[in-house]
Amino acid sequence: MTYTVRPSKSTSAVNRNVQGTAWVKSFVQHMLPADFQKVRRYGWMSANSKINFDEVRLLVCYSWCGRSGRPAYMMHR
């Protein structure tokens, strides 16, 4: 089977030649089971977000652990 793809950051299309079973296998990887729903990425996970993962981790840790660096449920120990 031959199909046309346009690689990311490229303006030209490329023809790919694969066996039918390999094409079906790669296509099925994008299908979700019947009870699943696709979740789009919003907020800091979106492609246009200006905040990186390390900043999010720091903010979550600060709000969860406070200034002590220990989770609130361990504060009495």
C-alpha cells in the first residue's frame, strides 16, 4: 500500500510504501476502545502554553507541601 504523508516541519509530501497489515496496525493505534473518550489538552498542556512542566511541578509542590517541603499529612510526624 502506498500513501502520502507530510512530515512535521516540512512543506513537501513524501510517499510511503508499506504492507497492508503494517498500515492497519499503525492506523489502529489511534483508535480508542468503545468506552473511552478522547481528551484534548487545555491549559498548561496545550501547545501554545508559555509555562513549562518544571514550573507546574514547582507550583503543585509548593501548594501541596507548603514551605516545609513536606506534604501536609506528614506535618505532625
